[in-house]
Amino acid sequence: MLESERESAGRSGRSLRWWVVTLATLGMVALTFSLGRWQLARAQYKTERAASIEARARAPSLPVQELLSSSDLAHLVHRRVVVQGHWLADRTVYLDNRPMAGRQGLWVLTPLQLEGHAQVLWVQRGWIARNFQDRRQVNPIDTPQGLVSLEGRLALTPGQLYQLGPEEVGPIRQNLDLAQYRAESGLPLLSALLIQTGQPSEGLLRDWDPPESGVHKHQGYAFQWFSLSALLVLLYAWFQWIAPYRRKLSAPRS
């Protein structure tokens, strides 16, 4: 009688453990599979966004008047723009720690007083190498006087880097906040930035990296989540079904 009770208790204990493992596995498989699908949805969104960016870049150049009158510049990002104006050379800012083609250097940004308009447009003119003899000095560039004409693509802000503490004040900075600089300088700055394109000139390079869509990153994350989901299924099948069955077959028969 005691032997029978122990066998019954053992079967009940194994049954409870089986259900706990099964439910936990189902929950984890559902979670990891859902995360994989979410990453694929993000990849699809980024793919559509990249297609939209490419379509904007192929569109005809945006008239300056439309740029000035637009109330939502976010819808104009990546559009090509041709502008004319005068450089405000004394307001030039250099953004530090901006590599190009594997070399350390700085982005050069100068405000452009638009011809025939009161507004001023920040222009990310190009890149220069770092002065390694004196980090507080910058290599010379040529800033033409008089009326200039240039082409570029529209952005909302320069690329931002992580920094500790408040924003620096001076020609060499880590980041540039357009709204903050508008208050600092008193200039009627537009809430947009023109990234100048074209061949190297004025001592500046313009080999800008294309906008990063992030599609491959999300696809990689999705693959990892789906792989983890499949691994959980395989481990469950092995430890809950295959291994016990193999032990049963190899057990000595009485």
C-alpha cells in the first residue's frame, strides 16, 4: 500500500512539473515570437521611410519661398534646395568629433543670410581635418564674400552626439541646438539646416554618409528573437519528450 502511494505521488509530482515547464515554455515562445514580429514590423516601417526619403531626394529642388512659408519643415526634410545669400562668417561654428572617411575632424557650419529675405539659414558646409597640434585651433577654410549660390538637402538639426554637462559656448562645440543658438545670437534663424552637397571646395570635404535606415538592424534583431523561439521549442521537445522516451526505451525490463 505504501509503495502504491509513493508511485502515485511521484506521478502527480511529475505531472505538475510537466505542466509548469510546458506553460512557461509556451509563454516564452509567445513572447520571443511576438518580439520577432515587432522587429519585422519596425524593419518594414524603416523600409517605407527610406523609400520616402529617396523619393524626396529625387524630387525637384524646393523653392526658397516654399521653405520660408512652410509651417511644418519636418515634411520637407531631405528635399533638395538651392539658395543664394551672404555668409555670416564671424558666426561660424565647428562641431567636434565628427569623422569622415575614417579621419577625425570637425563639421563646419556657417549661417547664410538669404538674399532678399530677413531669415537666416544654417548651412552645414563641409568637413575639415582636426588640428592635432592645438585642439583649440581649426585649420583655415575659405569663406567667400559677396553673394554665393549653393545646393544642399534639408535637415532639421545637425547630428547630435552624447555629451556631459551643458552645451559649450564658442566656435568649437560638441553639438549645436538651433533654437538655443537663435536665443543666444538673436539671429532670425530658420528651424532647419541645409547640408551642402557637391564637390570639395573652400578647403572642405562633403562626403556625407547617406541617411541610415536601420532596416538591417531590425532584421537582425528579428532573426535573434525567432532563433531563440525555435531554440526554446527544441529544448522543450528534447527534455520533455525525446529524453524521457529514450530513458524509457533503455530502462531494464522486469
